[in-house]
Amino acid sequence: MELITKAENFDEYLETSEYINHNNVKVVIVANYLMEKIFKDMNDGKKMGYLDPEIEFALRAFEFVRDEISHSNDAGRKELCLRASDVLDKRTGLCFGKSHLLCALLRASGIPAGLCYQYLRLDENDDSSPLILHGLNAVYFASLGRWIRLDARGNKEGVDAQFSLDEEKLAFQVRPGLGETDLPFIFPRPDLGVISVLKQFETAQDAMANLPTKIIGKC
């Protein structure tokens, strides 16, 4: 699938915004810690996943958000966090909030990143269940000259998302025969349709029961 950028200017994939607030001090601290840990490990001769520090940072940021930030519904957490800083502070978020945090951590390190969406069946075992949106990320690596999609939703039984540069290993593989779709767009900010739906609710459980069902294509 060819990914399509939805920003008028490429610099928008590095900008600070309401939900991708990587100017927040806690976000900056975590981003700096991850980068400093990379260089410390390099100096200590520890094995690295990638020789390119940019890609290595993205790997570690991805694994931090995937593994250290709980998926609110999986963990039974009530907090509905949408701003990157809130997701980091509470250490929990739905797929949308977690994608906002990963985007913020990458941008804090100068790596262009954006937001992507999939249409998935609400109940993967019920072909007639409604289509809902799932949020994930795309990151641009200058050394590769291309975008890579990543999904830091959080793994569980039946979900095994991994960092991969060659073959996408997302949390969910779409099933076109059931109407599921990978949207090719990379947004610099959350889609306004997604945010307008999620802001109506106070808890993660309420949001999960009323997930966004469409994007409006504006951010």
C-alpha cells in the first residue's frame, strides 16, 4: 500500500499540537532518557537492534509505548487519556492515545511521525459487527527515505505487533473481504472526527462502547 501524506508542509510531522504535545517536560525527559540510553549502550558495547541511532530510537520508543503504557481496556483502567502527556503521566491509553504518545516521543527526538487509521470489525469473530476505527502510527526514516507504519497498541493473546522495517507486523491485519480497510493517509494531527467522538466520554470503557466509526479527513 502506498502511504499518502495529508500535510501541506512536511514540517507538520514535527510540529507540537494539542494532542501531540512533545514540548511537555515529561515527554521531553522520556525522549532524552531513551536517546541517552542508546548512546550509553553503544559505549558499553551492548548489542543494538540497529546501527542507525534514528531507527534504534524509534524501536525503543515503540517498545516503551507498546509495553510500558497499558492499553486501558486490556488493563481495566478507567482513564480516557488523549493528550500524549496525559497518556505518559497516567501510563495508560486506548490505541488512539498510545499513538499520540509514540508520535510525540518520535517528534521530540526530531523524527517525523504521523497518525494512521484502520477500519476493523468491532468483534473480529462476528462478520456482521460494525466497522470501527483503530489508531496507529507512521514514522519517516531519512536513512531509508520512506515511511514505516508501527502499531504500539499493546500485545495480548492474538495480538503480536512488532517493530519491522521490511514487513509490517501490526496489531491487526485487515480482512478486505469483511469490509476492513487500511486507510493510506498519514495525518500530522488526530482526525477531527475521531477526536470529536472520543471527547464526548469520560471513561475508557464508555469510549470503547462508542468507538469512532469514520474519519472526516481533516485534522
